[in-house]
Amino acid sequence: MVDRFITGLCKCGNVAGLEKCAAASLIAKSPQVLSEYLAAASESGLVEVLDWWFRELDQFSTLMTTWTWTTCLHECVRMACRSGRVHAVDWWAKYLQSQGRDLDRIIDRLSPCWLEMFSLGHVELLTHVHLTLRCEVAVNENEDGFHDDVCFMDVASAMGQTASLDWIMTYAIAPHYTTEAMDRASAAGYVHVLDWWARCGMPLKFTPAAKTDAAKAGQQAVVEWWNTFPLYRILLCGPLLPNNPTTAAHTTDEVTLASFGCLDWMRKLAKCEDGFITIYKARAFCQAIARFGHVHIMREYGMVLDCRDDLHDESIVTAAKFNQLAMWRYLVKVMYDLYEEEDPNLSDLWLQCTLAAAEHDSVDVFDMLLINLKTRPSPCSFPDVVLGACKGGAVRILQYLIDNRHWKPSLISAAQQQGALQAAIAGGHVHVLDWWHRTAAERSLAPDVKSSESWLDSLVALACVHGHANVLEWIGNTFGWSALTISSADVRAVGINKSKKVIAWLMAAHAKSNIKLSPASVKYLELASQSQ
């Protein structure tokens, strides 16, 4: 409790309070706790608190010899970058310089620093770090000459930060981005980001998932944007258009063309560009083909799989994940052709495919895997299959297991079924809970969702932790509002995680007298809602 109090003093900049705690010997001489204090001050950008701590730390000479400074410095710099605190980052830069160390070496080893600055739009801090402190921003290629798996432009787009995108365009020599940039922005509903990409003048990269994922997420404005976007319509309806595709092909990249199945345009692009499919793009290229099931593209460019040993297996799992049965069967056939007369043991691969299909409700591929004895997972893997289906909200997979008599009580314990239900709650999949509750009585599944009051209370706690008001609503409507007990610990979890929807739901349910909250809990929720 004292540690949390001192952390609060660090966050609010109460140096006088810190001095009183030090005089009363309340400050714990623990490296971990002291690191948390410094990180809290860095997060709030309070350099006067950092100054005080470093004066106070002189008294802990024995501690300083055992303190892992590198870990502490990394955390403090990361928290300052995450909060966009220019003064705190500058303070740490000067301190490191006085110790003969460079800030850029700390930041370069912490890619989350750059990721958080770009994702949160801290362009003032980015400019200060890049120009004043002379830290190089790694937005191009890594030291091996290949592009990093995580692109800053992709992250900035996914978070709706056009200011970060403008910054990268200004300071990066060769900005790198993938189809994830526009795809993830679409799923999040950021029309202004899509407008930015349409105006930026760089080759556009996206896949059909940009529109389909937006539709699944209920982003109607994004769906309408794509419906009226000329290039999307050209790629989607290309075979029906009489115009020469060469011009349109040059407006995009090979991964985008592959995802839309535009083989003729890809051939034209290959004739005009050297190194059409480079090694670092091979994974994204194969993933796009497998995800959207374009077997004709895979037949033409299947040799790309040979450049990386792991690409073939990854493509097979991707086809299973997105229920592309024709693609999955084609890739499996190609793989067996490579083995010729051998009969390899591919049980690990089949299990990966089964789990991917179960989690993403890919019934066609899942059916193929379980019908064949060679590809069917072992009985000991059955709990993982159920867990994956609940995690992904795949009710059709769960019903398939029941209908085809794969669900046997001896294969999954009550504790494992509880874990599966907890995974469903973590994802907010009310339809899984409803299915389980209805099926439990008919099929003797254990546990029923309301097998005991303590079990139901644990479901309520999980719903509060993960911020799913729909689960709380379902529990109240299904079992009666008297069964819905919200403890003070549940309320604290909601406040700590800043779950806006759950806070609003709890306040509304309390106002309707559906649930009972203590006056302290109501006050806590009011303060939590005001701080957001």
C-alpha cells in the first residue's frame, strides 16, 4: 500500500510528500520498487521528481552496486516515450550523456519506443528525438537489408495517426509499408487515414480484407468508401473491364494483385520490374494467395515457396485458417509430391491446421481434417480444439463436434471446459455462452454456465476484467439480475482497465436497480468515467 502511495506521489509531482516519506524511512530499498518510482515520474514527465530521486539515491550506495540499471533505464525511457514527454526524454538523454552512454542505443534496442511514439502520434517528441538528440529513426530497413516484420507506417495507420504518417513522409528516405496499413485502418473505421493514403501519391497496397473486415466490424462509412474507390473496383472487376490493365497494374504492388487474383496484371508487372517477388516479400505474397484462395496464382508463382523452408507450412495453415479448402488441398498435394515415395509424419502440421480452422470457424477445412484418420488430431489434443473454438467464437465448430460424435466426456475434463468458457468470455463471445448453456442440459456438458454461484461469479469477474458489457447483460437476462453480483474487486478492475462501455453499463444498471453497487463503488465509477 505504501509503495502505491509513493508511486502516486511520483506521478503527481509531490516532492514535499516524497521528502516526508524519506524522512519517515517509508521508501523501500528495493531495486524493483525504485525502478517503478522512476518510471512513474518519467511517464508523467516530471523532471523535478527525477532530480529529487537522484539526489536521494546517493544514500543507497550499497543498493546502487546491485541495481540492474539497464533494465531500469529501458523502462523509464520507454514510459517517457509512450507518454510523449519531451522534457523527460531530454532529461534522460542528458543523464546518459553524463554517464558516457547514448540515448539512441537505448531507444534502438527498444523498438516499442518508436512503435508507441508513432502509434500515439507524438510527433513533437519524434522531431525532438530525431533532430535535437540525433537518434536515427529506423523506418526503412533493418541491418540485414530486409524490412522489419512490424512497419511503423502500418502501426500509425492502424491507430489513425495521420500526423505520424506525415512525419514519416517528411523524414524517412524510403518509407516502408505493407497492405496492413490500409487493411487495418479500414477495420478500425478510419476514413481519414484512407483519404490520406489516397492523396499521398505512393503506390497503394491493400487486399480484399480491407472492405470485408470493415463490413464485419460494422464500419459502414469505410465500406462505402471502398465501394466508390476507383482502384478497388478495377481490381475487383478487372476481368470484366475492356481496358488494358497495364496502367492499373502499375498503381499497386504484387501482394495486392495476388490477393485479388489478377494473374494477367501480375505477368505484365513482372515484365516491367526486376526482382518482381523479392525474398523479404515472399511471406506476405504467399500469405495473400493462400488467404484468398487463388489457386491459379499459386500454380504460377509456387516457386516462391522454395525460397523459404517455412513458407509452405505457413501457407497451408493460412488456407486452413481462412477456410480455403481448394487452396489447402492443392498445397497439401504439392507438399506430398515433394516427398515422393516417403510417408512423412506431419502430425504437428495437421494439429496446427485443426486449431487454426477451429478458432476461425473454418468448417469445410475442419471437416476435411477430422474425416481423414491421418490428419485427425489425437484425442489428447481435443481440449485444445474446444479451447480454440471458444476463443474464436466458433459455435459451428462446437456443434460439429457434437453432431459428428467427436465430443466425448472422457476426452475433456470439467476444468478444461471451464478454461474454454473463460476463453469465450475473454473474447466477448456471448453466442458461445448461450450455446453452451442450451447444450449443457441436452448433452450433459460440464460445467453448465451456472453450475454454481461461485462459478458464475468468476464469469462476472472475467467479463469486468476484459471489458465486455454484453456478457454481463447476458448473465442478467439469462439467470436473473439477482444472480449478477458485482464485487468491489470487479469495480476496481473495470476502473483500472478504463472500460468505458462497462462503466456506462454498470452505472445504467445500478440506476435501474438491476444491480446493487455500494456508494463507494458508484463514486469510484464516476471518477473513472471523468478521467477518461
